[in-house]
Amino acid sequence: MKKHTVVIGGGFAVINLIKTITKSNEFLITLVNRNNYHFSLS
């Protein structure tokens, strides 16, 4: 079962963190950001 993690803010450091922890495939990430555009996480 994946751990559900909510991340607040979408700066460059957060995007790098998400990219790192999703490599293990143990986390389901929900990103909450005040901007209405998306970053590519691939």
C-alpha cells in the first residue's frame, strides 16, 4: 500500500524532492500549489 503524502508549494526544491521520492514507487503524492500551471515531473 502506498503512503499518501500531501506537499504544499511547488518550488524547484519541492519538485526535485517529489521526483526523488516517487522513484521508489512507495508514495502517492498530492501537490497543492497556488499557481494554476503545472510542472512536468518526468
